[in-house]
Amino acid sequence: MYADQRTIMRNAQLVGVLERLCQGLELTDSQFELAKARYDAVGRWLAGAEDRLIHTVLIYPQGSTAIGTTVKPIGRIEHDVDLVSHVAEPDQLISPATLKFAIGNRLRSNGLYAPILEEMGRCWRINYAGEFHLDITPSIPNPGCPKGGVLVPDKALRSWTPSNPKGYKTLFLERAKIMPQMRLIKSMAAMDSARSVVEPYPEQVSFKGILPRTVQLSKRHRDIHFQELDPSLAPISVIITTLASRAYEFCALNTVYDSELDLLCDVVRHMPHFIQVDTSSGRRQWFIWNETTDHENFAEKWNADPRRANAFYTWHAKLLADLESLTHIEGLDLLTKRLGSAFGSTPAARALDGLTEPVSAARRTGRLVAAPAVGLSVAAVASSTSVRANTFHGSDSS
């Protein structure tokens, strides 16, 4: 019984560490509000144009900004903020290149945006140095999508291709709200009648949302994994998000878990199950469909370059192995090393500070105890031995 309870308590602590790690990677509330103010201003400027092509334009976020799964890119400070510039009443004959050109002209006419405007393949980028950059992709309504989808430029700007940022956001957030089935397990101290709790154990930190955190951890692990490999083969974020979303729904509705960490690992384990693999004429093809519009295959590039599919499966196996190994690590040094290898040394160190500080404070005040089968704890329980305070130099303090 003690071994099981010890694992449960360790997993709860690990969840707290991973939660803090995610918090350090995402847009803060103030950053999000600043980004929103910035893209609202861009929207107002575009809508005020005399050019009738864009006078009905509406700016709204898509991707990770919209669903709360942003992850700071490695090697730079700026976050990516993806936006859609949607023209609700376009000319029937408007081409992607024409609409993109009109949007660019309007942005260049603003003295604030012109110096920080950069043209990308399918969108315009406004660079706010040290903060974030706004990627603005043109779109028009898709009359062939009953789910309210849109059309966005293809890579060459020669034709429109289906997408549905708003529908995708709605589906993701609906799945994120699904409450997982968790066993109600009492604390070890409460289950052992031979112990009496003198001081309550600190409340454990939970994931702000298991699905969003699964996506963030997966994306960060991907960025670290491909840092020394070919980054062009890394799975795009929408593939990770889509597979995690579908896997979370399946796991949350069909399995009962002991801890959030168990659920996290199981969601990652099931992600490849939602990839459709077909073999035609001896050639393998992969399909990860956008459930909110027809004919959008997020794995389209895999079929042009199978190395991308192989890279996904190799990375996925490493992600799962790294997450599962966390529950077996003994000692803070090994945990620090493993988290740093998987998610980056700086975010890992900052996240672990939240775990070690309460222990250090308890040691300084004499509240740190060594309880059987648990290890170091700040809860004073019967049958526990006090740990003498020490200084940062390792000697006992008087």
C-alpha cells in the first residue's frame, strides 16, 4: 500500500513541476492582453481602408493563441501570434494574391506598421521586437463548408484551400472541458490509522487543463528533440494538437486514472492511433483530417516526404519514454537532468524551484521530516524523524 501511495504523491509533485514548466513557456495574461490590443488595432486600421476589398475585414486569433497552447520558441524572446484577417464580403473573383496584396498595401500605409512589416509566403508579419510577432493570414468565407469554415491561400498563392480556425477552436475547447475519470484516493496519512497528522500536507498543484498542457509539453519536447536534427522534419503544431485532442477525448471517456500524470502519459500513448494510414500501389500514405472542414489533411506533407512521418514516430516514442521515465526517477539531481534534457534546462530549473523552495524553507524552520516510504516531506507525521537544518554550504547550523 505504501509503495502505491508513494507513487501517487510523487506523481502529484511531478504534475506541479510540469504545470510550472508550462506556465513559464506560455504567454502571460499581460502579454496576451497586449497582443490582443495590438491585433485589435491592426483590425481597426485595415477596416478603415477605402479599398472596398478589405473594408469588411475582421481580425481574430487562430492556432495556439486561440486555444491557449502557446510555447515560446527556442532561441528567441518573441512568441508567435497567428491571426486571421477575414473578409466577410469579398469579390467573388478575388484571388489569394490580390487580397494579400491589398492587406499589405494598407499595412504599409501606416507609419507604425511599415518599419516592422515583413512579407511571408502566405501572410504578413508584424514584428514587435522582444515581445511577439503577429502573422496575419487572409481568408474569405467557404460557401462549401456547412460548419462555417473559411478559405485561406495555398502556399503558392495560386488558389484557395479550406480551413476552419473558429470551428477548430470550438472543438478543441469542448474536448478540453471533458472531465477525466479519476479514482478518489485518500492521502497516505489519512489511510494509516497509526499516524496522526500534526500539520496538513501542502495542497498539490494540478494541471490548469490536462489537454492544453499535454499539447504544450509535446510541442516543447518536439522543439528540443529536433534542435540538433533537421527542424524541417518536425511535426507541425496542428498535427500534435489534433492528435492530442482526439486522444484526450478517448482516454477521458473510457479509462479511470490514479493521477493526472497517468492520464497525460496515456493521452500521448494514444496519439498515433488517430492517424489514418493507407497503402495504395505499395505506397504508404498518411491522413490526419481536420474534423471541422472537408478535404484538409494536416499530414499532407508527409505524403510528399515520408521522412516527416518517420520523424514523427521516432519523436513520439522518445516523448512517451521521457514522460513515463519521470515516475521512476529517484533524486532531485536525476530529475533535474531528465527534465532539462526533455524540455530545456532553463525552464526545467525554474519549474523545479517551485518544488525545492518549500522543502528548503521547511528545512530552515525545522519542519522538514523524513516519513517512511515517502521521503522528504513538510508534513509532520507520527513515526517520522526530523531533519536538521543546514546551510547552503552543507554544514549543520547551530
